[in-house]
Amino acid sequence: MSDAYTNALLPAALVVIMFGLGLTLTVADLVRVVRAPKAALVALLCQLLVLPAVAYALVIAFGLAPVLAVGMMLLAASPGGPSASLFSHLAGGDVALNVAVTAINSLVAMATFPIITELSMNRFLGGGQTIGLPTEKLVQVMGTVVVPVLLGMWVRRRAAAWADRMRGPVKAGSVVVLAAVIGGAVWQQYQVLVDYAGRLTVITLLFCLCSITVGYFAPRLLRVSRAQAIASAMEIGIHNAVLAITVAITVLRNPAIALPGAVYGILMYIPVALVAYLFTRTAESTQLQGVPD
């Protein structure tokens, strides 16, 4: 059941969710991101430069064991996870920006992920090892994020009225699927969560909160719109923990390095869901007061 959940049910659920998100987008939304790339560039710079520095500082401050330190750096180097677009949608973010940044960051990570991993292994383990981003993971990201969104956009173009009617059901269904994802993650990795519930739990939660904070306030300080800042916060707060775990186990062949990614993959949904809820409530309050973005 565990393998079926990871390899079949979860990817299928994400495909359905991303198709639903595509029903809310138009080509004009993506063109707008390309013509005004400021928000995307800020999000990418935060992801590629700021977060590895934050992870390194936390690792040193907490005095993590070398293998766990490498695991944290793998996590920081990972691109955004597919569910970032879902949380952005629920929180009122610019989903088009999420789709664009996820696609771009997944490609850029083919170069940056091996570099950061190799540097961290040299720093903490004292030995280099050349690795590459598994091609199948890049294909998986494209298949579960980009392709379903594009298909949903195509359906919207052909049947806009039907797509508008589906907004409510899609959002409600997304919440149900999201709850199932969190429950499944906890169920699968429960023993890991119990065994490493101390220092590793604190550092991963802190890293998630730092990621969300940087992802939101850095764009806002640079006068990026609130919706795009929310999208950036979700994109940067939700790391592709599966990628970090896969590389640790299959490439580096060290399950201990995978532990930070495993713990983060469970716990990240808690602060992200709370922040998404706060964004939603804040947006409702702003609308009632008639305050512009």
C-alpha cells in the first residue's frame, strides 16, 4: 500500500489537482509572467542563493551530525514541490507564477543541485562525489505539474463557461486531496517522525518558516504584488523533499542523509497550511475594508 500511495495514487491525485488549476488559467496569465519577470526572478534568486545560506546557518547553529547536515543542504537545493501551486491557489496566490517558477527552477536545478550537494559533502563529510539530477525526476515534475496545467488551460480555452463552474468543486476537492496527502505522508513516515522528533524536527520547522518568510517578504520589499508574493512564499516554502530523499538513497546510498527530507516532507505542510489560511483570512479582511493591494 505504501508503494502504491507513493508511486500511483499521489501522482495521480496531483495530476487531477494541477488539471483543475489549469482550468483557472489563461495564456494571458503566463504571458504576463514572461513580460513582467520581476517576481519570477526574485523567487528564483531566493530559492537558489538565500535558502542554501539559511540552511547552512541553521546546520551550524544546531550542530547537526555531518550526514544530517548534508541532508539539510540537499533539501535547500531542491526545487519547489508540485503541491506549491495547490497551496498558492488556496491562499489566493498567482498560480501562473508558480507554474512558471516550478518549470524554470526544475531545469536550473539540474546544474545547481549537484553543485550544492557536492560542496556540502566536501564541507561536512570530507569527500567529494559527483552526482547528477535524476532525469526521471525532472520528467515527473513536468508530467505532474506542467502538462496537466497546460491541458486544463486548453480545456478552459475551449469551454470557458464550464471551467468557471468548476472553480468551486475544484477548490473543495483540492482541500480533500490535500488532507489525504498529509495523512498519507504521516502514515508512511510515522516511525521516522517518532525517532527523530527532537533537534531535526525543530530545525526543519525553522527552515520551513524561514523559507516562507523570505519567499513572501523579499518580493514585497521589491514592490511585487501580494498575489505574486504569496505564490513565491508557497513555491519557496514547499521543497521537493522527494527529490532530496531519492538522491540520498539511490545516488549517495546513505539513508541517513535522507532523514531531513523525510521529516521536512511531513512537517512542512503544517506551517504552510497555517500560513495559507492566514493569507486567505487577510485577503477576506482586506476586501471587506476595501483596501487595495
